[in-house]
Amino acid sequence: MKKVSIITLGCAKNTNDTENLAGLLKKQGYELETDAAKADAIVVHTCSFIEAAKKESVQTILDAVRLRQTTASTGQAQKIFVTGCMVQQHGKEMMLELPEVDAFLGTGQLAQIPDLLKNPRQRFLDRTNPGGLTDPDAERELSGGTGPTANLRLSEGCSHPCSFCVIPKLRGGLQSRPEEKILAEARGLVAKGIEEIVIIGQDTGDWGNDLYKEHRLPSLLRKMREIKNLRWIRLMYMHPHSFSADLMNVFAESPEIFPYLDMPLQHIDNDLLLDMKRKLGEEDVRRLLDRIHAKLPRLSLRTTFIVGYPGETEDQFTKLNGFVNEGHFNYMGAFTYSREENTPAAVKTNQIPEEVMKERLEALMSTQFNVAHFKAQKRLGLTETILIEDEEGDSVFGRTSQEAPEVDAVVRLPVKAARAGRFIKAKITGYDSYEFMAEPA
């Protein structure tokens, strides 16, 4: 039995790709190996959303090459396959600069790997049919182990024309999965013990528009919330233009099931939003936030911003920083603008110097740090439901319904808390730098 080690970089969508691939490999008799040194083949699934992700992808590939050189001395003939977004974007350059790699497969070609293990070919590059391995009938091998959380992908690709983003070129246009397939997968996940489903896609709110010629997400979520034993449904990657009044009604009808929304805004300045082709201006965004705060006061809201977009003035950044300081968001991610080839923003001549972008990023993150601290103080003394995830020494770590996996604050509890099960009630007793302290209630 051949062993395959899969290294996944980047976002939750990439994780979904490789979970599909892992399921496909197991179905065809291959063994998954966490230790790449013991594997017969290494798959590096790359990300190229921003420059930092590209550097991480290249470094990981080089690490795999060095590992193969080491194992070759013992007679082990490892194969290396590089897949995903960076191949889709820079495959020709990678083919020339990384001769040690056996195959470069774009975002829509991961399903070739089992056959390549059986029938080796001369090294090649294939970037046809950009997308992802999202066969609704494929058996996924969940990467979360025995935990009660799993991603559920609604669609592949994106049809929004944001001027800074290369994703539509790497993943293609919107390709929605049929509703019946999504619901069947959700029921199957719950049958395996999953109690928290994280809804993902390039824009989850746009789901169904290609298949049904209308936005069908509210209807889908109403059906999904009826699945017995499904505790939390977490909605990620929601374009603000897609967040409809009916979708807000779904959240208001079941706030305990829909406790969280991730809605990247990218900026608040009108001129920059217009140049980014974000469809909504400052007034539209503020009206939307006012409605959310009024109708969904318990909702945990996360967003993402870009600093240093071409032409961003000091005044425009100050405006963004002040907007964040208003306290609209429980959690926030931010990144410096990355100049991606074949995007409208990349050819602009008014690029911002790297050192200026880094200074702005640090200032913005510091502002949100203080906002998060202020909001956290209001939770001290409250009893909340905690999902226990990890154990470390004499502590266990978990999350409340207000935190998404891997990106938000964690809750530290004494190790005895794990005896009560996966989901427990605990009193929040302290907070420091995105870490809550709690005692079992």
C-alpha cells in the first residue's frame, strides 16, 4: 500500500480540496501519512492569494525537495506533486524553476493524483478547468480528526470583479453545488458526530445564483437548521453586497444556531471602494452595519481590510482606522495590499511603499486589539457554552460560539473541564491578548 502525505496551505477552501483528495486516495487503497519522510508521495497544495502565501508555498515545496533528497539515500523513491492556486497562477515559472517536482496540477486537476501514483508520467503541467475538487458525492477525509467541527463548501469560484483579486482567474466563475447535495453532505457530517458546520465558498452569499437564477442561501440555511443535533452553523466569506434582508431574518430567527458572520469589507473610503469594484460605498456599508447591530445584537461579526491599496492616502487610512475604532467588529483580519499580476490594481502607478503599508497594518491591528479588549471586558462574569478542542499541559483550550476556528480568540480552562464532554458551560473569568480564561460552571 503506497503512503501519501498531503500538505495543505492557505484557506479553508484549500483544506476542503485536500479533504476531498484524501477521501479519493483512501477509496482507491492508498494510506494517508502525516510524516512526509515516511511517504511514497508528497502533495503540496499551494496558496497564492497574497505575496506572503506565495513565499510560504515556495518554501514548503523546497522543504519537500530537500526531504526527498534525504530519503533517496535510503533507496526510497518519493514523488512530489504540487497543486493548487500557485500552480494555476505561476505554473510555467514553477515548471522551469523546480525541476525536482514530478507534476504541477492546477486548481481543477487534483483528481489526477491517484492515477499518477499507479501510472507515472514524465513531469508535466496541467491547468485546465480551474476550480477545485468538490465532487458532491466524494467521501471526504476530515482533517479535524475526531473534533465536532467541519467545513461545508457551497460553491467553487467567484464572479465578483474586485480589482485587487486574482481568485476568479485561479478558481473560475461561480459554480454552485445543488441544494440536495449540500443538505445530504450536511446530514452525513452530523451522522458522523459533527455539531458545528462552517459554511465556506468564495462568496457564500452568491450561492445558487448560477443554478437557480436567484440567491437561495436563506432557503438553504432554513432547511439546514432543521437537521437534528446540529448545534452551530457559522457563515464565512460573505460579500456585503450578498447579505440580503431575508438572510438577516434567518439569523434573527435562530441566533443560537447562527451566532457568527464573517463579512470582508476591505475598506470604508468611498473612492477606494469604487476603485476596488466592491459594489457598496461607505453609506451602504454603514446602513448595513446599522441594520445588523439593531436586528442581531448578539451576532459575533468578523471582517477583513486591505491597507496600502494603490493610491490610499494618509487621510483615507486614518478614516479606515477611525472606522475600526468605532467598535463594529468582534474580530478583524487585515493584510497589506499584494500586487497580483493580471489584476486591474496591479498596473496602477501609485503603488504604496512596503514600509508604509506595514506601518499602517500595525496601526490598524493595534486599534482592533483595543476594540477587542473592550468588548471582552463586557463578557467577564458571563456563563457561556465552550467547545473544548485541545489539551496542553494542565490546561484545555476551546472556543465559544462567538469565535471561529483558528482565527479568533481562544478560551483556556483547567484540564478537568474536559471531563464534562466536548461542549460545556463555563464562566468567563479573565481575558488577555485574545485569550479568555474560564472555569467550568
